[in-house]
Amino acid sequence: MAQAFVVDVQQSHENSPSGTLQRGGDKLYSTNWGMLGAQHALTGGTVMLRTMLSLEPATITDRRYPELFQVGETAYGQPIVDGQHPHNLLMEIGAMDAYTIGKTVLNLYYAPVGDPALGPTAFPHRASAAELPQATLSHHDEDSTHISYNVVTAELARRSVHIEAGGFCGREPGENRWNFGFGPMDSWTSRLTWLPARNWQAQISTGRLHHPEAIGSGDEERTTASVEYASRERTASVIWGRAYKTAGRYAVNAITAEGVLPIGRKNDLTGRFEWSQRDELFADQPALESTLPRWFDISAYTAGYTRDIGRWHDADIGVGANASAYGMGNSADRDALTNIYGNRPWGVSLYLRVRLKPASNAAVAR
């Protein structure tokens, strides 16, 4: 499995009424990843080896790409604000061993770097986000642990119910996206997944992350719930995430609803709605941050269109665009943010998408 987007983003950043330059940026960049897996029968079970790589450390310069109201992690020792960090070169190196015990399957997973049992399917892999190159604003409240170190998970699966529990290193990856990090197994997680019918998946999960942020102190207690639907006709996800910050003794919430609707054989319409409580919008300006509310209610509305234009070997090639508009909560939020973001902040992305289509699926490919 592999896909890549080459994206040109343009965002509002005109002069504000006070004469200062509003936040926002323009950039040409690429988000991308590839996954390779292999499995073999071994000692009465089945072993699967998985690896996932990304070239984003090379294709996203300045250690971020512009995304209004996005926060999380650091670049050059400073908090990233209004930008999304690239993924690591090594996103996963892991092994899973599966055993069948009557009608129950036991899965044991270990990964020096991998995905613990916390949150929904991560946004780069969700079918409902397949035609959206930019990250969700609520990424760090819902699925940011999909690249974690020293991950171990045990899963019991019986019919439509899966129960998982495990440990991992809670610290988020460092700024050097080329290297391989590691850390103590100091965090835990558990997840219950229900597969009620074909194409449907629901999960609820919770975990405690030990000192996840490079800047700042304290643990984070994260709880998520989601419902995902995926078929050839349409895909959709609804996700809720809550992050309790132990250092500040407060919690922020986030909701994401997104989907893809195919029109004919070559066209896809995409939509995403997000509401989230942004609590680090001024983390790079602590003096100003101390005078403002702890968080701001931000809404984001994104609509897009992708057109498949052909195939190159086993890859589908498409071109598309999406546009985002943002709402800034109540009147107090708007008063505090207008001079920073303007009255009507917006962003537009134009992109070329290349997605690997396995040869075995060529007969049903578009």
C-alpha cells in the first residue's frame, strides 16, 4: 500500500485592521507514505511483519506545512502553531503473532515504532479521509499516537468484539524525523472494538500518555470514540476525542465528521467538519497566551473534489482541490482572534494524488 499527494496550499494572511500580518501561509509540499507487509505460518500461529515509511522529512521543508489553527509538537525548539509537522521516515516496524483458540483469536503485537491501541484509524489511513491531503485539526486529540515507540499490545478477538490492552512510550517523536527514537514503556492504553455488520466499525478507547509534549510538563489522559463506515459506494467517519491535561487540570474536546462520496467511476466529493477546543494557539507567545482564554472554540468546514485522470503502471493518478473556511466560536473568541486571523480565515489546496493499486485488484480498478 502506498500513496502520495503533491499539494499547493494558499491561506489567508492579509493585513489585519490593526496593520499586523495575519497568520497563514502558502507552500508547495508532499504528504506520502508506503506500507509493506508479509505473513507466514509459524509455531501453530501466523506471524505478520509490517513496516511503514514516509519521505515527508524531505518533501515537507521547514519541519511543517501551513494549516490554520493546527497545533502540536515542535520545530526548531519552538511550538508549532498554524502548521502540521511531517511524519517520520520510520512510521512502523512491527510484528504480530496470531493464534486461534477455539472461536477466539489471540493477537500479540510488538513494535519498536508502531501504533498502540488508542483511537480510531489514523487519518492517513482512514477511507473517509482518502482524498484529503491535510491532517485533521483534532489529530493530537484523537489519533496522534499512531507513531509511538516501544509498543506492545495483546488482543482477544471473538466474532464481532475485539478487546485490546497494552503499553508504549508516551513521548511524541522528536523533531529529527530521519532518525529512530526509543523510550521506556511508561504509558498504557485499552480499546474495545465492535464490528456490528459488514463495512461498519466502532471503537472506544482510553489511555494515559506520560509527558507526551517535548515542551511542557504533565501527562495526558485521552479518551476517544468513533464509528467508521467504508464501502465502494461511500465512506464516512464520526470521531470524538477528549484530552485531559494533568499539568493544567483541564480537558479539551474535539469532534470530526468526514466522508467521501464517489460520483460515477472517476469523481469523488469529499467533506469534513471539525469542532475543537484549541488550547495552544499562542504557545509560541507565552506572554500573550497568559492574557487570553485557556482555549478557543474553532470550527472548520472543508469541501473538496478529486478527479481520477488515469493510471501509471499500478498507480491511480488523480487531481483535485479542497477549500476550508473557519469559524471562531463566540463573540469573545472572535474579538480576541480577529486581529490575528482576520474576519474570515480560509485556505485552499490544489493537489496531484498518486495511489498504488495492487495488481490483483486491477480488474476492479477505476
